[in-house]
Amino acid sequence: MAKKKNRRSAASTEVVRNFHARDRWFTTAKVLLAIAPFISLGYLQAAAGTTDLQSVLSQNPTLTVSFLASMTGPFIAYLLKFVQQHLHAGDAGYAVCNLTLMMVAEAMLSNTIYFILMIVLLYFVFEMTGVSPAAAIRQKWNDHFWRDISGSIVLLVFSAFCMFVSFRLGMY
């Protein structure tokens, strides 16, 4: 009996240790997403040269759309905080649904690096929980699905707007 108890505690400790090792990935993603507008602002400042930033944004719509797309980074970092909290609480369905929608939003914005980052985070969550996106949707469908993904829906609407403008400008 004592051996079973020791094995259980060792197994649960290993899962916790592995989960906290993945926390570093979430923190890294949040930091990278939070600094995205500043990187874009630096790029805009370099493109502006001696002129002011407002005139560059008004004269070059492609830079404006790129800057707007980078502004989604802090919002995604904010949403990742909730994903991480729900993951700690054992709600893998919430985490997988939102990470999947964030991945779609990054694909719509053509942010390749952040798209790959969302894939990596989704893989880690799948590896820890074994919940696939389809299973997460089935699990959450009757359990406040629309409320749980509301932040990601706002993100998708904004991403669709940026994608539409990008198509109109011929950026793709």
C-alpha cells in the first residue's frame, strides 16, 4: 500500500514539474507578444527617418495595417494569461479552444513567428492534457462555449478586418 502511495505522489510531482517547465514557454510567448507593438514602432520610426510618424502612417497604408496587426500582440498576451490560469485549474478545453482560435488569428494576420509560437503552445497543452481541438470544442460546447471564447472572437474579428484591408491593399 505504501508503494502505491509513493508512486502516485511521484507521478503527480512529475506532472506538476513538467507543467511548470511549460510555464516558461507561456511567459516567453507573453513577453514576445507584449513587445510586438514596440518592435513595429521601431520599424516605423526607421521608415519615417526625419519625418514625423503620423505622416508616415497617413502616407503608407501598408505600414499602418502592419502596425495595427502588431497591436494584437498585447491582447493575445492578455488572453494567454487566462489560458494559463484555466490550464492550472484543470480546464484544458478552455485552453485548447482559445489557443486554436489565437492560432487562426495569427494565421489571418500573417504573423508567422507568432503563429508557430501558438502551434508550439497548443502542442504542449495537448501533450500535457491529451485534449485535441475537436475534443475541446465538443467538451465546451454545452458548457459556456461562447462565453469562454469571447475574447478570441474579438481577436478574430479584428484579424479579419486587418486581413480584408491587406487583401484590398494587395499585401498578399
